[in-house]
Amino acid sequence: MEDKQDKTKRLSVYLPEKVKAELERMADDTGLSMTQLIVMATQGLLANYSAQGGAIFADLLSARHRIFEEVKEKQVLLEVEKQNMQAYYGARAEEYERIYHREDAEYQQELALLSDIIKRQVDGRRVLEIACGTGYWSQIAAEAATQLVGVDIRPEVLHIAESKPWPKGNATFIEGDAYELPEIGGEFDYGLANFWFSHIPRNRIDSFLQGFHERLGSGAQVFIADNVYVPGRGGELITLEDSEDTYKRRELADGSKHEILKNYFSYDELTDIFKPISQHLRIFVGGSFWYVCYTVK
Ligand SMILES: C[S@@+](CC[C@H](N)C(=O)[O-])C[C@H]1O[C@@H](n2cnc3c(N)ncnc32)[C@H](O)[C@@H]1O
């Protein structure tokens, strides 16, 4: 029997800005909603396909080579972006934690709020921390957790994390990729990922979360926090016409310049992403940080 849930599965589709603008215009002209127009277009496509079969894609197929080339180019670009970001955090390892010492009362208050919630939630839990960096949040979590495994792709930051004091001897660090979590051993019932989510390309968010949740298992608790966009803070924001991702231009103490993929999310976007895949979802969007915490479905 078909699973009822499958019928209502959320389908996220990225539409280029130009297509979205034209669709909006059509919605204004016709009085139909954008969703109705998309559903009608899909039904038209399906009817056409059932009448004529794959022939309707003839034009597309003849342009296959070009499309393959474009996809390949996009994949190379994504890989370059990934490498850029990783190299940036490798180079930034020594100076990374300076961000947490910002002299700003509201910023420090929100930072303390995140720490308090994490400490309370991880009590007695086995924590898998994604992109743990220099172990700033690992230290906070390991105070109350039974066990913590921190994963990061850069050895430079892991060396710093490992060299910190771990009075309970309950923290270990592993070099690994956030997108390849099955390779990380251990059993966990708490997932922590701070200041990592903003670096995920939007078209990889669903697959990252799916891998994260699969690794944790149903019933595990998750806490994810990241930055709210504050103009003038953390480098210049770069938006590109044909990209759904945004970037930050940053300079390190050695004068090196970097462009890093960094996305920002509104309350509604966070709801859209996390609501369908969670239970007991709580979302907070403050002046400096946002967080979500929930139970894996
Ligand atoms: C903004 S830092 C956050 C560090 C730490 N979670 C914190 O909040 O202090 C982002 C981290 O993501 C790590 N990273 C980048 N790409 C990664 C990947 N594919 N898998 C795991 N870690 C990655 C970087 O090395 C860096 O330490």
C-alpha cells in the first residue's frame, strides 16, 4: 500500500530569479497563485508526456551535450567553493575564536543563551558535533554530555580542539566530511551543528539534513545555530544574479582575501526547511544569532 506521507512530500524547486519574476507577473495578470500555475504547468507536462512520450524532450535531448557541460561546470564550481571555504578555515584556525569575544552586550547575551540551552539539553547525551572547528562549542557541550565526537574537515582546527583541556576525558575528534557521515563510527542521540549551516549550498541542505538525521536516528535531539545577517558585520555581502547562494568577502590577519559561501535565513525559511522533517521544533531568531532545536522524526 502506498504510504500516505509520500503523497504530501515537500518538493523544493529552485527557480532562477528571472523565471520567478515572470511567474510572479503571470500570477498578477491571471489572479492565480504561483503554486497553482506551477501545478498547472506540471499537469500540462504530464499530459503531454503521456500523449507523446519522450519525443517531447527532443529539443532538450539535442541540447544534451550543452546541458551536461553546464552541469559539469556547476559541479566543478561547487567543488572549488568547498575547497575555498575549507582552505579559509584552515588558514583562520588560530584567529577563529576571536569572533566570540566581540564587545557587544546583546551579542554576548545571545551567545550565553545558546550555551545555556546546549548545556541543559546535552545532559547525559552522546553528542555528534558537525564542523566542530576549534572546539568552542564542544567544550561547552562536553561539560554536561556523556560523550562527544567532533567532526571537522580541517586538521588545523582539530589540533586546536584536541589541545584544549577535556577534564572528563569524554571528547574525541575526527577528521571527516559533514556530507559523508556514515563513515563516522559510534552511536549518538544528540546532534550539534553550530555555524556550519550557513556554509551549506542551498541545493545541498536537504541531503545534508537527511544524512545527519540518518546518522543520528529517529528520536535524537538536534541543535543548530548560526548568524543572523547584520550589515557591516563579518565582511561585505555578495549576491550574484544567477545564484541562490550568497557570499561574504573576508580578510584574515595575514592580509589574505577570501570569498566564502555564507547564506542567511529568515524565520519563515527556517520553518520551511525544518518543519517537515522534525518534531517539537523551536525556532529563535535574535539580533545576532538564530537557532533551531527539535527531535528527529
Ligand atoms: C564557521 S566554522 C564553525 C566552527 C565551530 N562549529 C564553531 O561554531 O565555532 C565552520 C567549520 O566548518 C568546517 N568545514 C568546512 N567544510 C566542512 C565539511 N565539508 N565537513 C566538515 N567540516 C567542514 C571548517 O573547517 C570550519 O571549522
